Amino acid sequence: MSGILLVLVIVAGLLFLWMIAWGIFWFLVQAGVIVQKALEPPAMDDGSYTLSQGREVKTEDK
């Protein structure tokens, strides 16, 4: 009886340690993504905009 209990405690302990390790790993991955995005240069705007429409919109059409 105590052998089964010991095996269950060991399995539960290993599962607990695995979940903590997975949480730490996931946190580090998320932190790495955030740092990588922060290091990217800002988007450059060239100021060239066009509006493609099928017809001209006049004030009386609004």
C-alpha cells in the first residue's frame, strides 16, 4: 500500500516540477518576443497616400 502511495507522490512531484519548468519556459519565450519586437526599428512613413475610387465624390453626392 505504501509503495503505491510513494509512486503517486513521486509522479505528482514530477508533474508539478514539469508544470513549473514549462511555465518558466513559456515566460522566457514571451519575454523574448517582446524584446525582439522592441528592438525592431520604428515604421518609416513616406507620406505618399492615394485614394483609388471608381468615381469622384462630389459634395452633392454625400
